[in-house]
Amino acid sequence: MPCVLLNLCEYDTQKLVKIKSVKLGSLKWTLNGVILMFICIMLLWNKGYQEYDLVVSSVTSKVKGVAKLNIPDIGEVVWDVVDHSGTSQGKNSFFVATNVIVTQNQKQANCPEVPPYGKLCRTDKDCEKGFSDQYSHGVQTGACVKFDVMKKTCEVSTWCPIENKKRPRPALLASAENFTVMIKNNIRFPAFNYIRRNILPELKDTDLKGCIYNRYKNPYCPIFRLGDIVSEAKENFGDMAVEVKPYFYNLRGGVVGIQINWDCDLNRIFHSCLPKYSFRRLDEKESNKTLYPGFNFRFARYSTVNGVEQRTLFKIYGIRFDVMVFGKAGRFSIIQVIIYIGSTLSYYALTTVLLDWLIGTSCYSKEAKQNYSERKFESVQDREECFLCVSFVDEDKLRVVKKSRKKTLQQTKPLSLHQRKNDLASMRTLISVMQCGPSRSLPVQNGQSSGLSRNTDTPLLEKSQSGCQAWCQCGCCPPSATLHEQLCCRLGKGRCITSSPILSTLILSRSVLETALFYVDPLAELHEGAQLRHGAYAQYIRWRFGDSTPRDAVPVIPSCCIGRIRAEYPSPDGKYGGLRLHQATPSQAEFNAQ
Ligand code: ZN
Ligand code: ZN
């Protein structure tokens, strides 16, 4: 029982429509082939068959080079790597000085503040003892002293003389572009336990000795010329090192990134794991437009002369090189292949979408579209909505109309039109049964033939009885109270369908109705007229609607025909059920039950 309640005993599967068409079949396989090709290309292109791991790396660098420079106030000095590389800048970076401001022999003393930082003063009252802020070079003593011939500034207690920024100076270390740096980079891909370094094992000692990196000639040499690095970053070493303008003087530096990219394929067949170097400037290039351009830092060397501590202050401008390592390694993995295949299966639905669209549009074939949509789409209506199917004798198609509460069924506009298909097979069976059927039916047939003339008269009789309804076009329809029963056999004015001899033969003939009844249930017992009346209704529906009625629409028999059938097979008490809504097209079984 719970099995039934929870729908556990059921399995729902989709119903498919098979269209036998060479055109559609070949189009389907062509599209599937294209999709398969696309998937394969993407698999190879994106290496979707691989699992990946990201690089873990360490970098060390060693700058080499000696430069002779002429520092004002000091004279010519030779700087080696210890001098020009300054203090260590960080784990993955190195620094090369390109310019320097040296302030020699600073001692702790009182001296005038440098104008842009200390305000100008006239008397001691303008200065505040003990004052200092973040721009100050020292703590004010409260005195106003001469800075130069024209200006007076507040005196500060600090390292004197104060560093002077105003002396213009060309790139002292322009030759630093010829310095070289050796970068050692060890990498590891933990998931694959794979270790490698940028000094490749394939390279011989002779290859490495004295080599200089060149993108084309020597792309795996780990020794770089600084000038090359800067020019590969599309910068000018001289510009980066220093910029002198006639009115605005700006010592600059910068930050250049050295990117090492490892894109490794660790499969045996396609094994490759080589570093690729690229360079770019990391700080803002248009830095002369900002307040704090370039890159610089200070350091001092201390000494004691005659018991007094002195220092030499170096403000160093230069270029910092940051080494950044990126990388991933891939290796074939069957799990990745399965995941990839799974993720691409949905692309095959595109074929269905495209073909359905093609059939849906009239580009393909109108008949195929009609046929296909009738078989593929089964429209089901909610019970609340009632659709009726109407067949007029002077119209070739069946109409599906919505039951209206205001208009007569005759006047209701159709929602859709359907092609009528005549049920010729069952008609043929019926006729053949009538022609060479059981001998018992013959006298009835004969008897009926006399009634045939009577039947043709009856409509005229009824017409005079009923009078003409406003909605009736044939002049034979009896009055009806309900709107959905007010239906004539015709759309336009003309002869009534009841005047046709076939109606008498096919719908009203007792022998035909009995034959149809026994055809369905050979052992049925005939004991009331209602059976034949309902049989006549069903016979009419089968004749006029055949199999063409849409599933959810109720076929409606015109008022004149109902009147005719009731006149032939009347109910003893004069009461009739009327049109039953929500009923499907009468099947053989229902015909029997009615
Ligand atoms: Zn009528
Ligand atoms: Zn009629």
C-alpha cells in the first residue's frame, strides 16, 4: 500500500515520436557529427582530459655589475653589487640603484628648516618651541634663523645639514642597465610530486656559462641583462632611472615585474615543462602626474669622528624587480575525461531543438509539420474548460469552439480548424455487412426502405412544427433552451442534412443500428429504444467526425439531426438527457453502454 501511495511502484518514461524521413535522419547524424567533432576539438584544445595542479615555487636572485659614478661633493666612487643593490627588498625581488642623493657628515645639531617643509618666519614669535609634524625634519627650537640671503625659517634640532632635494642630477648609475641578474627558480607541483628548476637539466654547462637571456636566441638562459628586461617591458632604462626637466626636477625609479610562467604537460608522450619569461612594468607609468612618483628609499652609514657620531645619508632611487612565478601542470586523468564527456552530453540536445524548430517552421514541409505536431503534442485541457467540436455540412473542416455563456453554439467563433478524416474502413465494413449480412436483417432493411420515404417527409413535418429559429440555417432545427445545443447542420442558408438519403440509411435505419450494435457486442440484447437512439447518435458522430475530433473536444450533433433521431426513436416518457459535456469521442464501448 505505501508503495502505491508514494508512487514507488511506477516508472514514468518518455514517449518518443519516430519520423521516418531520410532528410531528417541524415540531418540529425550530420549535426551529431559536427557536435562530436566540436567536443573532440575542445577536448584537445583545452586539454579537458587532464587534471591540474598549481605551482609552488621559490626564487633567489643575484645581481652582478660594477659601476663608476661621480657623486657631487664626494667625487668619483666605484659601486659594486653591495652598494647598488641596497638592503634586501623582499623574498622575490631585487633592487638596483640608478640615482642617489648623498648628504655627508650629518651631526646632531640645530639648523634652519628647509623652506617647503618649515614655514618662513620673521621673528622668534613665529616659531613654536617643541613643534613637529610628519613633514618636519626635526623638532623646532623656537628660534627664527636665516636660511639664505632672502629667507628666514624656524630652527630645528635634528641631523644637520638637512638633506637637500634641490640639486638636479643626471642618472648617476645609467650604466646599471648593463648589470646582469641570475634568477634561480625552483618549482614543485605537489599533486604530481614533480620538481624542476629554471636552470634546465637539458642545458649543458657551456650553454649556461656567460649566456644572456634573449627571447629568440636564448629563451631558457636564467641570466638577464637589466636593460633587456626594461626594454622587454616596453620601457626606457634611462627614462625610468631618471628624468630631468628644466623647471620640474624629478628623480624617479620604478617597479618592473619578471613573470615566469610554467605551463607543464606531464604526460609521457607530450612531456614538456619549460619556463616562459615575460616582463612588464608594475608601477604606474604616468607617475609624474601623481604625488609620489617612482620608487626610492633611504639608508645611512654611521661613523664616530672625535667622539661625535656622524652619519652619511643616502637617498637611493632605483628600479625594483619583482619576480612572480605562475604555473600549472596537467596530467591525463580518466576521471576528468568522464566528467568532461558528461558535461558535453547536453550539447546533443541541440540537434533535437534544431530539428524540432525546423519542422515547426514551414521551411521544412507543411504536411509534415501538421502530422508531426498532431502526433507529438497532445493537448490536455483542464476539466473546467470545455471545448466542443462542430461539423457543418457546408464546411470541409471541423471546428473546435469554446463553450460560450453568451452566444449560441452556432455563432461561437472557432478556436481552431481541423482537417476531417473520413473513417472509410469502418464504413466499408458496415456496407459489406449490410450487403451480405445475416438474412434476418434483410426484411428489416426492406421494411425500413418503406420508412425511408416517411423519413424524408418528417423534416418537413418538424419544420412546420418547430418554426424557424434565428440561429438555424436549414430551417429544420427545433427550438432548444440551452445555448450549447443551439446548433444547426449548416453554416450558411441551404438544404438540411436530414434531407439527405444517407442519413436515413446510415443513422436511422434500424438494421444498420442493430448491425453496429451487434458488431461491437455480438450477444447484446435489444430491449429498449434508447439503445438504438444512442446508437444513432454515436453513428452520426462516427460518420461526421470520424477519428478527427481532437481528444479533449466534445462532438456536438446539430439540433435538426437530434430532433430527427428523437422523432425516429422517441423516449417513452418524452425526456431526453441532452448534450453531455466532458465526454470524449464515443468509443465502441461507450456506444454500448449508453
Ligand atoms: Zn437548422
Ligand atoms: Zn439541418
